Amino acid sequence: MAKIIMSPSKYIQGNGELKKLYDHTANLGTTFLVLASEGGMKRTKHIVEESFKDGDKKLVFETFNKECSKEEINRLIEICKNNGCDGVIGIGGGKLLDTAKAVSYYEKMPVVIVPTIASTDAPCSALSVLYTPEGVFDEYLVLPQNPDLVLMDTNIIANAPARLLVAGMGDALATYFEARACDVSKATNMAGLLPAKSAYALAELCYETLLEDGIKAKLAVENKVVTPAVENIIEANTYLSGIGFESGGLAAAHAIHNGFTVLSECHHLYHGEKVAFGTLVQLVMENCSMEEIEEVILFNISVGLPVTLEEMGIKEIDPEKMMEVAKASCAEGETIYNMPFEVTPESVYAAILTADAIGKQYL
């Protein structure tokens, strides 16, 4: 079977890089739809306008309606048609960026992704997650290509709450371990092909970067400053993890995250916070060495990611509820079946309780 690595055409990262948006997008279009949230408009519109003031491009600013829904996508497509837009720039968080990617796909025009947070590895991916206008999951929109440009302004990201950067580390934490499991089982990746060796190397570098710079980056962002560690963690959370998960493959950690979404007690958690605990569960399922499990636990504790069910918001363990989590993790088509051994709800249930018990030993 063929191998593949998927990536955006360009990934640019730097302090104050949004000020150079015109230079980076000059070859991508003449009239851009610029999509941002209401708050994002207040924080970034003047920077974008200043960047384009001496250029020959036209900007059409539009406020995002909060959900990546078919209705919102169609609304924005009409705005593009009415204004002759031939490119779209999305500035904000995950749902907004997914909306920009979807509009780009349907209108067959370039898309520029400008994340204002580094809380997930989604910006680089060829995927949009669609919801209903009420916020209920609708479907995955698998896109034929990755974004034309991903632009990370590290100053803007460093001024977001530190918990968001830490959640991104939790999402990135799973990258290496899931890619490793897929490598053993020879599971296919998001493109339905085998991962290239370079994807696995990036996933491994992602984990090494988290261990080296995670706590330093968290402390810097808590003080709203950009340091080399912040730069490295933003790259790990966004690019290394983005390429690593999409090209390297997903396994148990993300499936267990999906399982925990059935519990109302966990709804306050960010995606990466649930994934971080799911990574511990995966390591228990694999019967990894205590040395490796301890390394992950100590990292989680150092940056503030959960290592116990109580930290996930589950104050009392209800066996029936835990089994529901395990069953949801093993739903048909879940990535947990990329693990290189047989998986059952019972084995996942056992690993969840064991991971919790091990985590308690370190708190």
C-alpha cells in the first residue's frame, strides 16, 4: 500500500506575524472574505487593515455566527458570491477555522488559517467538523486538501488563557503514542494510506518538545510573554501534532476522549484535557513500562493536565457510567481498533480504572 504525509502548503509562525498578512497572501487572491468572531474583530481587524492598506486587495469582513453549520457555511458562500471573493481568511478558534475551510472547499478558492489559540492540532488538517445551529454534532466534512497557508502569530496566542495552550499540549501528547500504535498495527491514517516515515518522526519530535518545553511555555504564557519555549510548544501543538495525527494515525487515546463525552461531568473539559487522560488509558492498555507511564503522568501534573477521574470532574465512580464510556470508546468505526491487539469494552473499562488508580499514586 502507498504511503502519504499530509500538510498545509505553507506554515508560518512568528511574533507579530499577523502584521505581515498582506505579504503572505499576495499570491492567493484579490478579494478576501475575512471571518472572525465579534471579539476577534475587535482584537485583529485593525491589524489586518493596516497590513493591507497600501496594497491592491479588497477585504470583506464578516462576523462568525458561532457554529460551523451548513446554514452558516451557506450564508458565507452567498456573501462571497455577492462580493466576488476569491479567497477566505479565517481568524479565530476551531469552529471558525473549520467554517473557513468549508467555504473555501465549496467555492474552490484558497484558504488562509490564522489561529488565535493553540488548543488543538486541527488548523493544519484537511477536515471540518460540522454541527447543527444548536451545536449538536452533524458530520465530518473530509476535504481534498489541507489549507493553503497556516499563519501563527505567537504574540496573539500568548495573550490567550494559558489553559488553552495546556489543552493543546494534552491533544499533542497523544500524537506520538497513537502514531506508534498505528505503526505496529500497520493501520491506515486519515487519508486511508500508510503513514510515511517522516510523519512518525514528526510525531516523536512533538512528544520530545512537550517534555522539554511544556512547563516553561505554560509559565511564560501565564505572564503573557513569548519565549523560545512558547514558540516551540505552539509549533508542537499545531504543526507537529497536526501532521502527526493526520498522517501518523489515531488510536485509543482519541477514541477514549470520545467515550468520555457521554458523561455530563466532563463537559466542562477542553478536548485536549480529555485526550491527555485517554493517553494514560492507552498506555495502560498497552501494558507499557512504569517508567514511560510515570514520565507522562509527571508531565501532565507539571502543566496541569488530568491524571485521575476526579480531576476530570468524576467525583464518584459509577461502574455503569464507566462501562458506558468504555462502550462509546469502542463504537463501530472508532480509531481504538487501530491498536495492535484485540480491544473490548471490558478491557477499556479495566484500563480506565487502572489509569485512575495509578494517577492517584502521584497526587
